[in-house]
Amino acid sequence: MFLRLTTWIPPVVAIESVLSSEGGDVRIYLSTLSSLLELQGEDHYCNIAFHHSSFMDFLHTQEWSKGYYVDDRTGHTLVTQWVL
């Protein structure tokens, strides 16, 4: 069973578009994280599903994740600035 997140994660095709990467590149990069996530779907039209329900909690708690900490607001701001 996979975790349904309250935080929306864009499908791989959207990530490739933002990064201006070739079709399939993001799938290759994420394949090394197979113990944490699964890419569900065909080719780059797939979605990301996490195996562990606590993974997003880990990433959003600075004391736990240290250098891997993800602040949504900062991340969204940086991506928006980069795209514009």
C-alpha cells in the first residue's frame, strides 16, 4: 500500500518540463530511490508514490532531516523564481 499525500507532487512529466530535461531523465534519476518511492504509470506520464508514511514528516522536520530538510514555502518560491 502506498501513501496518499496531502501535499501535491507533480507528475514526472511536469518535473521534466520545469527542469527542461529529456523525457525519461527524471525517471532514471528517481530510480535510485526505489526503496523510498515508486513511479506509478507509463514512461514520463507517471506519478510519484512514497512507500513510507513518515517520509514526508521526516523531510519537513529540520531536527530529523538535517541537510535534507524541505521547507515548502522556500522551495515553492525558489522554483517559481527559477521558472520566471
